[in-house]
Amino acid sequence: MKIIRHTDPGYADAIRKLNRRPEASEAVRDVVASVIKEVRARGDAAVIELAAKFDGASLTPATLRVSTAELDAAWASVDQTVRDALEASQRNVFAFAKQSLRQNWSRTNEQGAHVGEVFHPFERVGCYVPGGTAPLVSTSLMTVTLAAAAGVPEIVVCTPCGKDGTVNAGLLAALRLAGATEIYKIGGSQAIAAMAYGTETIKPVAKIFGPGNGYVVEAKRQSFGVVSIDLLPGPSEVLILADKTGNPAFIAADILAQAEHGKDSQAGFITDDAALLDAVLAEIDAQAAKLSRQAMLRPVLEKDCFHILVPSLEDGARLVNDYAPEHLSLITAREEAILPMIRTAGAIFLGNHSPVAVGDFLAGPSHTLPTGGAGKSFPGLTVDMFQRRTSIIRLDQESCAKSEPFVRVFSQIEGLDAHGESVAVRARS
């Protein structure tokens, strides 16, 4: 673990090195470009070959899609306690999304023209749900549910299957509950390519959503423009900013919850209280020894976990904005003063009793959030990203006549006399 104190001689340099903009290596870019080229050229055959190569799965065009029977069997096989948890999360996410939907509106401008906007759901979207070391059941709910709340009629999901060609039952149950209309047993960059360009079995989508590993993120980047993309979320992050009111056991637990993601996840703790810093370090050691995912935890704790002692919480807030964390836990007796200073966090969890895991699984806002500093420019996934905006303009003869003098000026400045005449001819009628 990195421990950085504001009294250290190299403090400023150490802080600068925390800022990051991860980019795919040339090797990853080349692999992804090759995969996309193969899927575009050979469709199903390429997807099936790549599933065998990367996932060890033997698929055919007929078995690429999860069947209704498989979905029904998955739902029947999960315990009632699992169903209860899935349903509680889905209700919260759906209600939050419905509250956030953009609504049609109209008004009259100064010249009397009626202007406004209407919002329609995309007709067909794709959601990527990672598999890998753990079936991300929660990601199903945090993406597909938003599409359903927006009214998207065709919700396509791609998720990798196991070597036996099956998908985790809990994951399928979540996808069924969330409202997926098509589910395909493919993962990685080939899944993104299939959704972007289409194959014989998988029709192309208008927009792709969801997190993934470096190959998935790079495939989304390379497909941008062919399809719309939500954002490019990479390895997960948490940053905790706390004063002396922070509970060290709770803070350590959140750091360890983040670290067990493995795979370049980052966990950071910033405080202005030296005693709390020492207490958190001790708690991390004590709690880590009792956890099961040691192979995931230890590399993150050693390489990607940092603790910073700052002169004041205001200095800490400035570091938060520079870092732009995916998740921020803010614990302070001066919340009303410090919270307005935070501008770049993907999601903020307030107080000692707001664990990030509740946001990951249950609270309501989507857990698909900007990482790698992208929070300076991008928000997290919201339901309005599943909506297409269209502006509406209606003029009558009177409002057209009132608009004509202003349009004439613009047309003269830009040398576009036909533009001006297209308004003037109506104003004279």
C-alpha cells in the first residue's frame, strides 16, 4: 500500500502520479481491430470460432441465443432469497429510472414560434454484461432495467458462457427479470463487434451499453460512430474522504470490497486525521486476513491501494476533483461545506452508514460509472441515455414575419441569400 503524507518531501510528485488516463496498449488495439474485421467479414462463423478460442465454448448458430426454456429453467432454479434480492434491486432501479426520464416539453419563443423537444426510446440497444471471475448479476439490473424503463422494445444482451455453453443461472434470472428480449452467449470484443455490425443471427443495435475488460472497452472505442456508445468504463475505483468522524472498520471494509474486484481496481483513502489513517491501516490488515478472494485482494492492496494524509479536508476535496473517482465515500461532520466542493465523482456515498456495495447492488442509481478520470467529462449511466432527443419547431405566418428580419441579417453575413429568401417568401404571403 502506498502511504503519502503531506509532510513527505515528494508529496506533490506522488499526488501527480495518481492522476491517470488509461489507454489500450498497441497489442490490445491490434487484437480488437482484428476481431472486428473477422466478425464483419464472417459473422456467426467468426463469433463461434472466437468463443471457442477465448472461452472454450462449442457453440453453433442455433445455440448462440439463450432459449426461453433456458431462461425459465434458470428462474426456477434460483432460491427464493435470490429472487427476492433481484426483485428488490430491480424495483429500486426501475423506480429511480422512471423518475429520471426526460419529458416532452414546448414553449413559445420571442417571435411567437412554438419550439420544444420530444423524446423517444431507441428501437434496439445492446447491453454487455461481463462474466470472467464472477457473474455480474447486478450489472444486468443496472443496465437492462434502465432500457426497459425507457421503453426500448428490443434489448439485446451479450454475456460470455462457460465451456459447457451455459450461462450462470442467477445472471439469466436477473436478465429475465430486468427485461432482456434477446440474450447471446458471447463475450469479449467479438460481442461488441457483433452488436455493432451484426451477424446472420444477431441484428445490429443502435447503441451499446455496459462495462467490460480492456478488450471490450477498446472494441466500444473502435465501434464508436458505427453505433452510439454510452461511456468507456474500465477497472473499478473507490475513493474515501473522511475526517476524524470516520469509522475505521467501515472505511477498511469499503477498501477491501473494492480490492476484491482485482484486475487493476483502485482503492484510495484521504484524511486529515493521522490517528484515523493509522486505525484504517490496522483494520485493513485485520479484516483482509478473513476474506476469501486473497488472489484478487493482495495485488490490489499492494499495487493499487493508496492512503493520503492531507493538511485539511478542503485539500482532500481538491484531490478528489483531480482524481475524479468512480465512487466517492464522503464522511465528515462538515458535509454541508465539503459536499458542494465535489464536482467530478461518478457517485457519492454520504456518511458512515452508506457502503458503496449498496450502490453496487440495490440503491437505485446505475452502478455503471465513469472511471480512469473520465468523471471530469462524463456522467454515469442514466436512463435518458436510452432516449433519442428530437427538437420540434412550428411557425405561423405572423411568427415567420417576425423572424424574417433577423434571419435576413444572418443570411447576409453568411452569404446565403437563398436562406433569407426562404423566410422572406413566407413573410410576404
